[in-house]
Amino acid sequence: MGLLALVSMLQLICEFWDVQEGSITVACDNISALDSAFDTDQSITCEMADHDILSAIRHHIQQEVIKIIIAAFGVQDHTTKQNAQAMIIF
């Protein structure tokens, strides 16, 4: 739900301030949630948990005018981006 709130607010901010380009880096400690939400090669089906939220996230991402950079941190990592296990750019 947090990722949906993030991309929703990002879209509203970009629309309000007429942002045409840019990027944002977001840290997340749930790699499987990132894969489900941002992996457009993976289809979303009704049988998937939270399929409605995942569909909404993907809808917002397709409308974004800026790059979303997701840094996937391990649960125990409380330091910097250098500890990122994966970096995903949209």
C-alpha cells in the first residue's frame, strides 16, 4: 500500500508543479513487492494477492513523467544506498 501511496502522490505533485522531467530515489526493503509492482514482464492476475493495488501502481507508473529509482535494501540495512541489493529504474 505504501508504494501505491508513493506513486499516487508523485503523480499529483508532478501535475500540480508541472514537472516535465526528473527522478526520485525510493528505498524499499521488500524485494518481492518491488518485483510484483514494477516488473512489467510479469502479468497481474486476479488470483494474485493485492492484484488491485498492483494494477493501480502499474497504471500510475505508466503515466509518470519522471524516473522512479527503487533501491531495494535488506531488512537489516539502515545505512546508505551503497548497501542496495538491486537498483531498478522506471
